[in-house]
Amino acid sequence: MNEEVIITAALTGAGDTTGKSPHVPVSPEQIAQSAVEAANAGAAVVHVHVRDIETGQGTRDVSVYRETVQRIRESGVDVVLNLTAGMGGDLFIDQDDPLKPVDGTDLVNGLERLPHVEELLPDICTLDCGSLNFGDGSQLYISTPDMLRAGAKRIQELGVKPELEIFDTGQLWFATKMIEEGLIDAPALFQLCMGIPYGAPVDPGVLQSMVNMLPAGSNWASFAIGRNQLPWVAQSALLGGQVRVGLEDNLYLSRGVKATNAQLVERAVTIIEGMGAKIASPDEARAKLGLKPRS
């Protein structure tokens, strides 16, 4: 079991959730405030997407990232900053004409997913380590080996820690290959993502098998989506991992009760401390993950 647990709060994501809960933050001010509240509740790390203020949908607009990050940094609250670099991989196809992309497609190469990381230099940025069918219908997430190698190399040059997002065992296989090729610096950081259709299912045996595949010395966390999010806090910590909660992955504190990010973090703290473990501070998280000390 992990005796000192890092909690990450995934604040908003890019999914179509803004109409499903009034607590999903949209504007830079709202996202930054939610980050501060989550940090005060016990999160050592905040994982940040940004959204278009007019539509509420996810965006890659660097200016929106800039304002959000500036607000978090100027808040005076100590928290490790983890920016998504997964936007730009969405492909919707016409099932009658698969070569014709349709509305909703936002597909760019690996380097074009990184301008906000290059400018803002967060502690961590994500690297989604493979392609997959993303839910039912005709949406795919595209992240090819060539895209990943190019992105990993650039992230390495920037001195940012990549969080290797793993949605299935084949992606873990390829991430391990990038480590062997010298594109990922030790200690590697993995996020094992469970329950996203159609990647790895929410199954303790599957998680155990993925943990068994991790390179020696790696750091790892795991999360599950929806109603499985909070039980998975215990599951991940029991197997030695860190944890992630937040409105990106789950909108509810309990059946019918809409949550805030801070409330989900507070519940995770209760679960972890109830298991006899302690909550890692931001500085403890930096030391464990091999990040630079706070400047």
C-alpha cells in the first residue's frame, strides 16, 4: 500500500459536461479558483484543461491557458501544475465516407499540441500514449507512434515532466518503448486511466496487470471515471499508486449529489487517511516525482 499519497484534482476536462453540473468551471477565473480550492482541500497537483468562455467547450487557445495559469500562480497557493497536452487528437469520421472528417474534428500533429506547454512551462504535461475508439459512434482519439516520439522529444527538451496517459495495455507497451529509447527521463510518471470507453475496463485485476508491466522505479497513479472514481481512490492506493479525482472524470459526490472539485478532494483525503496513509504535500510530491523545487 502507498503510505504517502499524492492527490491530483482534474478540474474540468474537455467533455460536454458544463450543462450537466453548475460546478464545472469554465472561465479562467473559475478554473483558477477551483484549483485553489482543490489545493486547499488537499490536492498536491491540479490537472488543467481550459474552455472557450462562449461555448463552454474545450479549447487549445494559448491565451486562455495563459490567463488561467497566471491566476493560479499569482494566487499564492502552492500546488503542482499539470497541463493537458492531449487536445488536438480528436477525429470524427463519416461512417459512409471514412476519409471525410466531420464537425467536431480537431486533429493536429504532436508538436502543434504543445504551444501552451512551450510558453508556460508547467511542472507536468500529459502525453496520451496511443490511439483508441473514444466511446460509441465514430469518434477516435489519434496519437500515433510518430506523433508521440516527436511530442516526447520536445517535452524532454523543455524540461517538463510528461505524465504518460495510459488507456490500455498496448499504450503502456509503447510508453515503455519510449523510455527505452531515451525519450522519457527517469523517473517516469504514468497515469493509468480506467473505464474510458473503449480502453481498459474498471477491473482491479486489469489494474494489477498494468502495474505489473510498469518499468522498475516508475511513479504511477490511477483513476476511474463516474461512480467508480471514489472507490478507485482506495484501489489505487492499495496497489501502491497515487490517486486522481475531479470533475473531469466524475460529477457526483454521491447518488444525486453534484460535487465540487474541493469536495471530491476532501472525500479522497477521508478515504486515504481512513486507510492509515498520509496526504503528500506539494513539496513532497515534487520530491517523489522528480520535479524541480518550487521557484
